[in-house]
Amino acid sequence: MTARSSTTPVRDGNFPGMGLGMALNRVSTNTLAGMMEALAGNPHDGKAELPELATSLGMEADRILEIGETLQLMRFAELEGRTIRLTPVARRYAHAEVDERKQIFAQQLLAFVPLATHIRRVLDDRTSHQAPARRFRDELEDFMSEEYAEETLSTVTNWGRYGEVFAYHEDSDQFSLEDPA
């Protein structure tokens, strides 16, 4: 048995399938915000048992877990056993105004969701600041089924639009850095 070197990097979190090919749960930004608000308020004060939270919100336990996992992925919450606890950034988000919420969400999205970072990097690198969505679907299909690739891209698109990280134009199926509206 060998001891771990003190220079060995430690992963921040333990997320299976981390990286560009990570399948994302279909959870809306409104649902994420609602969960953070519910947890930040009374009677939870930032911490709750998942089964009790599911009951109080009238949601299925599996759905609460999906939302909790998404909050954990973006470092808005920590899951430990049956307990969910908001992080300081989530508490700030829950009490912020709309523009600040979008900024916080964008920071967390780009820091912890590799696909969002990849899309933004491609857009930043291109002189036109545009890229076809098909490119990203094809890349995702190297890691997952066509159905999961579509769902994952749809989810990150909605999150990116909310955080104003990038725009998506349905008529041309293109991502860009600017919304032509």
C-alpha cells in the first residue's frame, strides 16, 4: 500500500460521468430556483431531509433527488445521505434580485458544467461567434444515445439562455453570443 503524495490533486466533488459526456437531468431553472428558495426559507433554513422535503413540496422522492443532484452538480447544494444543505452561493442566489441571480447562475454553470463551458469556448473562439447545435449533438452522441444527447443539449441550452451565457436560435438551430432580437 502506498501513501498518497501531498502533490496529488484532489477532485472537487465526486460526480460519475463528469466531463463533456455527462448526461444532465432535465430540470428547469425555475425548478432549481424554487428548490433553493424553499430550502432557504422557513422551516428549513438551508437544510432538510429529502423525504420530508418531498412531502412538504408534494413531489415524488425521485424528482426531489434529481433536483438535489443538479443543485449539487452546480455546487448550490450538498447531498449527504438523506440530507440536502444549501451552500453559501445558493443562499445568496435565493435572496438575490433577477440580474444578480442570472450572474450567479452563469458563474456556477460555466464553472461546473463542462458542456456549457465547451459551447461558450467554441463561440468565443469563432470570429462569427456562432456554431451549429448539430456539432454539439454529434459530440454528445459519442458518449450517450441520441435521445439523451438531445435532452442534455436542451437542458444546457435552457440553462445557458437563462444565465445569458449564450443564445440559441431555434429557426437556424444555431448557438451564438448575441440574441438577434
